[in-house]
Amino acid sequence: MKFLNQVTVEHFYIGLKILNQLIAEMHQANPGLPLTHHRKTACSFRDLALLQVFQISLTSLRQLQNDASGEKLQEQAIGLALKCLSFDFVGTSLDESSEDIGTIQIPSSWRAIVEDVKTVQIFFDYYAITKPPISSESLECLVRLASVRRSLFSGETERSKYLISFMRGTRDILQYQQGLGQHENYHEYCRLLGRLKTNYQLSELVNVEIYGDWIRLVAEFTMKSLESWQWASGSVYYLLGLWSRLVSSVAYLKSDCPSLLDDYVPQITESYIKSRFDSVQNAGRFSTSKTSSDLTCVEGQLTWLIHIIGGIIRGRQSSSTSSEIHEVIDGDLAARVFQLIQVMDSGVHIEARYNERSKQRLDLAILIFFQNFRRVYVGDQAMHSSKQLYLRLGELVGLQDHVVVLNIIVQKIATNLKRYRQSDEVIGETLALFQELAAGYMSGKMLLKLDAVNFILGHHTKDFFPFLDEFGSTRNRTLFYFTLGRLLFMEDSPSKFKAFVAPLQKVFMMLEEMADSGFRSNEVKCAIIGLMRDLRGLTMATNSRRTYGLVFDWLYPTHVSLFVRIIQRWTDTPEVMTPLLKFMAEFVLNKTQRLAFDSSSPNGILLFREVSKVIVAYGTIILSQPVSADPYTYLYKGIWITLTILTRALAGNYVNFGVFELYGDQALSSALEIALKMSLAIPLVDVLAFRKLARAYFGLLEVLCHNHTAVIVNLETEAFAHIVGSLEFGLKSLDVSISSQCASAVDSLAGFYFSKITTGESRASTEAVNMTRHLSQCPNIFLEILKTLFELVLLEDCANQWSLSRPMLSLILISEQIYSNLRAQLLSSQPSDQQHRLAECFDKLMADVARTIEPKNRDKFTQNLTVFRHEFRAT
């Protein structure tokens, strides 16, 4: 370097590297500090130093621009500029794994440096004179600069100049083919083009003087990229996104300047289709036989055409304009697909094709086409507003209305379910379409009029649908029976229900008659798994008292004893236990108040007794099993589903639990006892490590603390302390639902203490005595929780402040001493110059708050806490 000696160069390099590391650390939170501390530090750095660091990077780039020997310094300088522009300016914590970025909220203090055309130009210059990674990072800096918020600019004139600099720079790159042979450059350049339309309106683009040259060069570049699909496949996405947004904006174009899209979009569309055909032909060359290769190519090309037709029809749904000519075009395109559907499942070679991936992709494309067509053109309203489409379909293929089209769709669904045995993907997508059709009230009613649907409802066995006999497709059985159940329950017909469940009844009878010696066979195992998944799907479809009653009366009391027998023989086999327990979890769930038994009916109590038998049987056996090398699969998964069963049964509001104790029935106490044993058997670190397990564990604790507080209070002190301690950890969970559940549980315990002990209403009761004993042996247990709650509310960006505030008041009212100690701790932890102001905040916190836990008083405390939090964070 001419202007620096060797020592200065090294210092320059080290300085840039230090700044790079500093900003990198600003992006990463210290796990040992609260997130709010990190945000405060990052915001302070943003306000006081980030702009200066960016200016240093720009100054360095200008000084190094003409020095070919300073490549390492250039790399550090461009990296520093990129880190500055990638800074999380507003704390939104964007997903760094995504290449798509939103609008960058650069502070207003950056306005002058961003509006300076030299800032954008320096990165275009560096792109032109360097190679990757410097050149590609220069483009990445431009991608971010192209994404700055519109409101940053002083006015439209400055914003227009800014846009011109980008259009001129991107045009020159295409005009002189600068660096696009390097894949890193190519990819970032495509991203840059995509960002221009994302952040600017089409009317702004067309008003730029060089727009004509720019759009022509971009169109040529896009078509060339599509021709080179093997090399540019990962980057073409951004180019197609650019053209999609350009076309979508035509309807809103208010400029007199032509957009020229009519000239280029058809050419690009043709190039895209040709590129897809070329990709299929290229793949077909590697086939083992010419016949197979020809069929594979044809199926692949048809697959792409159907995807494209489906995309065109789907685009009509979001289009702001619709006309008869558009409907006629859609009718022409859709007619070709329906013609293909009529012949694609016939022929001498067809059976062998169902195992071929190309045939499966073709059927998946057909399903996507059906979904798009249904959303736009199927339904009463769509029928009346789409007359031209159905007139065209009637002329070409004889499909005069949506009922006929619906029949074609259902026939294809039935064909897929019959022909595909082992393609889990095709079966899954087929059932998803079937379920979507059955979900709507009107479309479901129309389905019931079709012979194909009635055939499925009357023949839902493996003899007609072989996929039901495949072990790999057992998950699909639940969705299959959920959909059939929805259709079945649309009609109030007990006789049809009885006929529908007849095949399942045969399975029940076979299992019930099976001797113990044969109950562990593989045949029985598969039968149990299939039956439980079928029952779960059917039960999921019950959404009313009438429909649930049909299922309940069928199962109880005739078949429920089988569930305990299965548990006793198969507890060590998760593949069997998981479907059974998940069915039970669905069976006891009182969604849409479907478990509303008559006031004189004992069914709620009888149901819980059966639930208790299942929980006790499973819990007793599973806790006696040796520890597996895979504890989640063999222990924790079954336990969390069992805890979910109990939680749903306890919270279902269809059982008067006082009856059990009154009449000496052990169903409730036995279920609670074994559930707590299972909960305490899992190390807390494992509870917190598995999200589903944590949700089930804390969900049960919430219900127990609220509705069965005595059960928790009457535990041994060690167990009580473990549970309350786990609630403190749960409060810190990043899962808001878990944190809120724990807050509710703590509030229930603290409220119990306040009502029974602090106010002196029931100090002599067994529960009050036990609670007093627990706190005497663990005097700081509530203090630590209250401290945690204050830290969460004051220092963290919690999304459930209202939920966390409820237990805070209860804990404060329990003991003035606890609150005073915590206040002293928090004050001492603050700088001395802030302690007086914080003390005033604490005084305001309890202003006008009475010593009650009535809802109105709680709301007042929550309001005060919100003010306290705002003032504390402002210090």
C-alpha cells in the first residue's frame, strides 16, 4: 500500500477484524444474561456507534479501492459493511436461515449517508473489480440497501435518485456481463433484482428513463437463466418472483409509460415451460429401458403442464380482475386435464406404473390441480359466478356443473385409494383433498349424493382399499376415518352408523375372542393398531352430543374392557400403546361440548372410571419396566399422552368428582396417585427438554392446582417442593402456553394459602396444616417464584404479562415479609443513582390495591404493574 507502511497495514487489518467481531457479538445474545439486557446493549451500540462503524467501512473501501494488493483488507472492510447493514435494527430477530429479508428499518440518522449516491456506487464498483467472496458480499450489501424503508428518504426526489442508481447499476452488470459466470455472484444478483420490485412499485420503475433497456436486459437474462436451469436452479426462484410481482402490479399501474410486460412475459413463460420439459427429458436419459424412458418423460412433462395449469387457475383466486374470456381460457385448460384423468388410469401397463415415481408425481399434480380448481370454481356461489367456464367444459368434455366435476374428483380419490398400496405420499395427499371436500357443509352434502362416496362409506375395508393393510400407512387410517366420519354424521341415521361400524365390530369380536396365548401375535398387533387409529379418526369426527353419543353407546359397556386387556399385554410396545392412548385422549376430550350427558345419566362417571382403569393399568406396568436406551419412545411418550388423558378428563366438566369420595370409589384417587408417580418419575431436565412432555406435565399441574389443590398440598414435602420448583422452571419457558399454565398453577396454590391460612378461614384443616408444614421446611420457595416473576415481567419481553401478573398479587398478599425481602433484593441490585426512583415505582405498584384476590383488585394490580414495568425499563 502506497499510503501505509507494513506496521500500519497490520494495525488497519486488526482494527477492521476487531470491529467485525464486535458486531458479530452484538448479534448473539449471551445465554447467561436476560434477553432484555442484550437488547439494551445492542440498542445502545446501534444509537451510539453503529453508524460510525459503517462510515469507517465505507472510508476503508474507498481508500482500498485501487489497491490490488489489499485483498485481505478489502475482505474485512466489505464484511464489516455487510454486518452493519445486517444489524437487527429493531430487535425483530429475523430468521437468519432464510435468504428472504424484509424491509430494513435503518434509523433516520443514517439518512444522509444512504441518500448519498456514492454509498450505493461504491458497492457496484467493488463488484466490478473483485472476485468472490468480496464481489458476492458487495451484492449482498446492495440487497440490503435496496430493502431500506421508504420513509427513510427526505422526499420522492431523493427516493427516485436512489432507485435510478440501482437500476443503472444492475443494467450495467447485464450489459457488460460482469462477474455473472461466478455462481455466488449470480445468486446474489438474482436476489438483488427480486428486491427491487419488492420495495418499489411498478409505476416507479416504468418512470425511470432507462426502464426500457433495463426490462429488456432483465427479460433476456431470465430466459437465459431458464435455459441454464441445471446451473441456476436455486437462483431462478428470485427471478420468477420478480416477474410474478411485476405482473401482479399491472392492474394498479397508473403511469402513462408502458410497462412492456406484454412483450416479455409470454416469452419468459414459454422459456419456463420449455426448461421444465428439458429437465424431464434429461432425467429420462438415465432410465434402463426405452419404453420406461418414454413413459417417464411423458408423465414428467404432463406433471409440469398440470402444475402450470393449476397455478394459472389458482392465480384467478387472487386476481383483482375477472372476465368471461379468462373463464373460457381456464375452461380450455381444465378440459385438457379432465380428458387426461379419464384415460390415465387405464391401459395394459397401468398396474406396474403405480410403483413408478413419475406416475406418483403425476397423480400428485392432479391432486394439486383439483385443490386449486375446487377453491375457485366448485361451490354454489362459484357455480353462479362461473357460467362461462362450465359452458366451455360442457362443450369440450361434457362437465356442465360443479356436481359433475365433484364426481370426477371423488372417482379419482377412490381410484388412488384403491390402486396405491405403498405410496404414503400419494395416499396422504389424496386423503387431505378428500378431507378438505368433506369439511365444508355444502360440499359435504353434495358428496353424499355421489355414488362414489356412498361406495366408500359402505366398503371401507382392506379388501377394497389395500392401503389399509399396509403397516406403513397406519397413520393415514386416522385421517381416512375422520373424513368418513364427517360424512357419516352429516345425516342423523343410527342404522347407517351401525352398518358403517360393522367391519370394526368384527375386529373387536376377533380380539375379544382371542385367547391369551395368541394375543401377542403380529396379526393381533396389526389389528389393534389399525382399530385404534380407526376409532380415533371416527371419534375426532364427532362434534355434537348426538354423534358422540352414537360412538359412546357403541363402545360402552360392550368393548371398553378390551382396552385394559391390550395394555396388560402390550405395554412394552410403543407402536401399539401410542395409537390406543391417543384414541383415549380423543375419546375423553369435551370439545364443542359433545360430552353433555343428561342430568340423570351416570355416563360421565362411568366414562371416568374406565379412564381410570386405563391410566392405572398403563402407569403401574410402565413404571415397573426397566429403563430403555430410548426413554422418550419407550417411557416418556406414553406418559405424556396418559397425563393428557387425565387432564382432559379432569377439565372436561362432565364429571362430579365429589361422588367418588362420597361413595368410597377409588377411581379418582388411584388415577391421581399413579399420574403423580409417573410425573415425579421423570427428571425435570427431561420434562423441560421435550416440548410435548412439558406441555402435558404442566397442563396436568395447572388442573390439579386449580381443581384438586388438596391432592398437591397433601403430598410429602419433598414431592411438593419438587412440583413447585418445577413450576418456577416452567415460568421461564419460551413456550408461552407452558409459562401461562405454570403462572395459573402458582396462582392457585398462592390463592389457596391466602384464603385458608393468611386470612385465617381454615387454618386447622388438614390441607392448611400440610401447606404450613411445607413452607416451614422450604421457607424461600414462594420468594424465589415471586423473584422470578418480577424478573420476567421487568427484564424480559414476555408476551403473557397479564397471565404472569395474576400469581404476583397472590404471592405478595401471602406475606408482607416475602414482598419486603424481594423489594430489598431488587433495590440493592440496581445502581445507587437508580434506587430512589425504583423505590418510588414499588410504592406506586401497590397504590389503591386492597388485600383481596377479587377480580377487580387483580385488574388494578395488573394496571399498576404495567406502569411499573414501563417506568423501570425506561431507567
